Amino acid sequence: MHRTVVGDIMTITVLSVGPATAVTEIAVVLYAGAVRAVPVLDEEGRLLGVVSEADVLATLPDTAPGEDHPWWRHRPRHIHRTPPPPKVGAGTARGLMTESVITVGATATVTSAARTMREHGLSWLPVVDADRRVVGVLSRSDLLAVFLRGDDAIRTEVVDEVLGRMVLVEPARVDVDVVDGVVTMTGEVDTRVDAVLAVRFVERLEGVVEVVDHLSFRVDDRDATLDIAPLY
């Protein structure tokens, strides 16, 4: 079955900064590159940490010395806000960066990478090799690439891989129609379990948006437990 890996869709042009990069330069990189964070790399391209736009903004004072809040930022006097403490050495990337960074390898599947991003609430992941050198970055927009598969490619995989090799159904017995990623299967398979498996396997294919199940079965004599992992 077709399985896209991170290396197939990651962005290989990576904006980065060095540990000694000044905060003003980091701001320029973030703004010019229209990104919300950049990796901090050593001279050999190994990942040291990540600096985000929030890290940069945290170095700015709430107001300039002696400057009052503009009228639209006035707050009731009984509300007090304590500014966050400044980071030590926050004038450079080394002082600003977060060192504990979740990464992914280029050979990881897109499904596992998407699960990691969702579980940790991340919008992007650095892609590193075995020596922790950054070889790319994976963003949520990169993940959308798996939904750009053509309908013909999806139909071929449904017929050849799912029905032909996994469920062992003669292609002539099931009509498969794919429109904009929506797969409709109409026909008859041998058993109820075959019908359920066919639908669940197709739901897992990359690029499939929805499965419309019009499958029937000849017999319902299998009382089996379908141990199939949840869909992501």
C-alpha cells in the first residue's frame, strides 16, 4: 500500500539561525521568511534548539521607559499584570531558544508525524538525521500534500491492493468509483467481515476523504473480532 514518508513532502530549504545570532537578526529572519519559528543550528547543522516569534516578543518591554499606556490599552487600576521574567542572555538565540525540541526522521510515515504534531499541539517539526543534523522541516501545509493524490491513483490502489491482495475479492465483483477523494464501493463480497475490512482498509489510504459503503455479502457466518487500530 502507498505510504508517504516525511522525506517525500518535507521542505528542504530551511531558515535557521546560529546560537550567537542577535535577537534583532532573528526578528528579521522570522519576518522576511514569514515563519513563526526557526531552528538554532551549530556550525555542522546539528539542532541545538528552536526560537519562536513568541520568544522574540518576550524580550520587548511592555512600554518604553517613562511612556504611559495609550488610552486603548488602559486597564482598570485594580487589575495588575506581572510581566514574565526576562530570559538570561536573551540577546542571542542561545539565550532565547527552547532546547527540548520534538523532532521527526525523514523515513517516518506522514501518519505518525501528523499524530505527533497533533498530540503535542505543534504546527511544524524539524526533520533530523541520525546525527541530529537538520535535513528539512515538516509543516501542517506540507501534510496537506497527501490529499493531492489523483482519483485514478486512489482507485488503482483500492482495486489492486485492498480488494485484490488484502481482501482477495475479484475486481469484477466490486465497482469502485472515486470522485474528489470520496470512494464509493458497490458490489458483493463473500462475508460480512470482508466487507468491513474492505471499508476500513480503504479509509486508511492516503488521499481518501470519505468511503461510501454500498457493499453486500453472501454469508454472515464469521464471528470474529476485528482487531484494527483506530484511524488517524
